Amino acid sequence: MKVQVQFLPWLSGLIDGGTDEELHYEFFLKQDSTLQQFLDQLAVQQPCAAFVVYDPEYKVIREVAVLMLNNRSFELAGGYEAVLKDGDVLTFLAAYSGG
């Protein structure tokens, strides 16, 4: 199955050397993969991206990022054990902003 992954600006700049554009990736996962399994795969396939948003040692999202699963906070969508489906969209955005 395939999921879409987006990194919104600020996080995308940390990953890709200062870009102010969104970054988009497609990930191919085994059927019925969990969010935790996706994050572990992210750490292997996109280590720069994972370094910014995910701590593989403690298996948690880093405090600088918020993860949305289909426009819902991942915690409300089942947490790390949420089963992903083909076509799901995972969006990482900055945990805080100024104004």
C-alpha cells in the first residue's frame, strides 16, 4: 500500500537545506502497517527527515513536530498503533509558531 507524507515549511527547511516549500514523499508499506512501523521505516529510508521529526531510540515524535493523520492529530486517530490504509496522508508540521 502507498501513503503520502508531507513536511510543511520550517520542518521542510530543516530537512532540505532551507527550502521554504513543502516536501512530499510516497512511502510503500506492507498492508496493515501501523504508524509506528511507518516511523521506523522513515528512519531507515529518509534518515535526514526522521532526524528532524522522530526519535527512533525512544520511538516518539520529537517535540518540534506535530503529526497529523488524514488531517487529524495522530493521537486522536489511534496513536502509534493506528493501522494505516492505502492513500492515507501523513503531515508533519511545526509544533509551534510565532505571530
